[in-house]
Amino acid sequence: MKARPFPNEWLKIIKRNVAFFVRLPAKDQAELLDNIHVLLSEKNFEGCAGQEITDEVRVTIAAQACLLLLHRKTDYFPRLLTILVYPSTYSVQEERPITAEIWEEGKSFRSGETARAMGSLVLAWDAVKSGAADPSDGKNVVLHEFAHQLDYENFAADGTPALTTRQQQLAWREVMRTEFASLRAAEATGIPTLLDTYGATNAAEFFAVSTEAFFERPIMLRAQHPRLYSELQNYFRQDPVEFSAERTKTG
């Protein structure tokens, strides 16, 4: 699959829609294109609520997802079979706890979701496009949801992806536990944080939110959370500071 030439029309889509691509070193660009080819050959895309699945939709999503795979041997999100795409934010019915005994049912509006048992991942196309267009606003629904898929590779949704050694696992959990507790405390007291306080929900969401910040706000993350940045750098085998658009925004 990797030996096939990359379609020129796909490359035009990436250069038009995915802002981080041109900032990557040439070697990483080539590896990303190889990964996109494989991912698109393995995953099924389905449109929802009238969304048409075009090459633009598939390639724009895959390009962002494959940023998470650079420099690592990968099985290309093996728990994921199908990617469902809505035109924009969609609503779901859910029950929310008011007290320990009382729950209410209501609508929740989302731009993406996935779960360990689903085998699928849901994205809103308008959020996919806006995330791809601005690589330093701290928000990227594709990176967030595909980070969850990395989390599931060890058959759990616990905020710890598949790590090679016991030593790596222990270091990861110690740093993540400390940083997660810090974010929960910030959320409780209303202190402004670099990390989205949605990451205080649980360990799985903390990993997904941290992944967004790692790729979108790497300069600030490294400065404010050096141990967290180091763990993510070791896992992803990347240093996004080197290709960050954040430089132009922070001076």
C-alpha cells in the first residue's frame, strides 16, 4: 500500500485544508502521506444527516489523525472500523446525574465522540475543517477523538496508551496522576488553565485534551507543564515545538 504513488488531488486537499502539513519536515510529510494511504484503505467512512463522503472529507480527517502516528510502529487505530461524519454539531439524548439518586434526560450537542466498545468514531465536518485550518487554537476534534483510539489499544479507556516497558508505564502514570489532580483542582477553583478543563472529567479525557495541547500549544505546554510535555514527547516520538504555528502567535 505504501508503494503506491500518492494522488495529486489528495495532496492538493491537504495543502489547502490542513495547515500544519507545510510546516512539517519533508521526511515527516512523506511518512504522513504513506500513513494516510494505509488508513484510508483500512477504514470505512459513512455520512450522517445528509453529509456526503468525498475525498476531501476522508483525506482531511486522515491527515490529522495520522499526525499521531508519525515515527512509531503502528497498527493504524486497530480498534476502529468506521468513521461517521455529520455536517455539523449533532445532538444525542443522554441521562445526566443531578444528585446521586436523581437523573435527568436531555439533549447534548457534540462535535465528536468515540468509545472503546463502539468500533466507530463520530465527527462533525465543520469542526474537522476548523481544527485543520487553525493548528494553534488549542482545539482539534480529530486529534482528540483519535487520541482516545490510541488509549484503547491496550484494551482499556484509562488514559494510558500502549507503552513498551513497565518503567514507561510507571513514569507515565505518576506524571499523569499529578497533572490530572492539578487540572481538577484548577477546575474546582476556577483558575485559568492552558489545558481544557474538560480534561478533568476522567483520565481518558485528560489524555485526549493533553494530546490536543501537545500538538496545538506545544510551546506553552512545555513551559507550563514540562513533565507532561516530556511524557507525551516520549510516547509520540515528536517535538511539535519544531513545527508549531504557535510561534507566530506568541511572538
